[in-house]
Amino acid sequence: MHKAYGAEDVGYGSIVGAGNNATILHYVYNSERDLRAGLMLMDVGAEYRGYSGDITRTVPISGTFTEEEKLIYELVLASMEAAFREIKPGVSFRAASAAASEVINAGLADLGIIQKGERHRYFPHGLGHHLGLDVHDRGGYDPLKPGMVLTVEPGIYIPEGSDCDPKWWGIGVRIEDNLLITETGFENLSDFVPKTVAEIEELMRQEGVLQQLYQSVGARSADSWGGKE
């Protein structure tokens, strides 16, 4: 699929988890078969001219978010937007991370999932990392400088059996974009990938790119076969 759209290879092994598996940070077994409900988290990146992308989106398998899924999803999206407001040259990446964590912790407390003042129970990783020739490129974060490329990837993961109302169990959401730090702020290199609830539900109603590709390949094969008759 990556090569069909002009990339040379995958940037790393894709992480795709559905249902409770979406709450596992680096789920790789891909053994589930009965996928009818819940969320699917897809952490995927292509390699283009040696450089790797690293983008994550989370979608409802049924095509529509449940109320609980929507609340968690929009909380993660709000935390990402809070981080974006902090990101610019000269600022510490810690400020963006703190802004995202504050939104998640306050939001989870408002939903009754954690106690007020509790931190990091369901957001157990950092906000992001450098991105370049390696998907986890090395480099410092303080301060941010023009030319840096970083991921911003807040998430909430509530595995089955968690100490909260079971209606939240099995919800795992991560949203990840790739940012280029510029002289005045940043450019979101992955902003073209839909990420609002409305955009994703609309996209889920459309024919998938794999279906389009297979139909295109099938049509070309039929034309070729017809030419030999």
C-alpha cells in the first residue's frame, strides 16, 4: 500500500490494535478476527526518501463512535490542541507535554474515571519524539528550534478490569501528528489526515483505499486480458 502511493517502504512495523488491544501501547499480534465493535487504533508510518512518518488515528469499527468512545476521543483531541498552543521556537517541549497532561487529567476526573488531582494513570507515555531518518530520532527538546520534526501523540488507554466504571473498559485512543518547527511556530505535516469525530465518521462511510486500489488493479488486469483475446 505504501509503495502504491509512492513511498519506498514502511517506516516501522505497523501497530494496529482493536478493542481492548488498542489499550496495549505496542500491540503487534494481530490475532483478532471478530471485529464488529469498539475502536481500532492504527499507528502507521511510511518511509519516503529515507525519512519516516509516524501517524496514528483511532476509528470506530462500526463506523460510529459510542458516547463513551466519543468523550474519550474528544478529550485526547483537546489535549493535542492544548499542546499545539504551546509549540513554537524557544519553548520547552515539556510545556507542551504539561499542557496535554493537564487537559487529560482534568477531563478524566470530570468523567469520574480518576480522582481529582490524580495523574498519568491512563496516559502512561510521553507526548512525542523526534522524527527523521529513524522513526525515533535522537535529539534534545529544550528549547524547540526551527527545523526540528517531532511527533505529538497524546493518548488515553483504559484496559479491561480498570478501577473505573466498566462502561469505559477497552477504550484506547491515540492521535498522532508530525510537526515541523518553523521560525514562527510549526507546520503540521500530517494535518491532511482526518481526525475530528465528524471527519472520521464521514470517512468510515466511504469506500476504502484498499477497495479502490483492488478495483483499479482488477480493471487494468481485465483490460490487459481482453487485449490478448
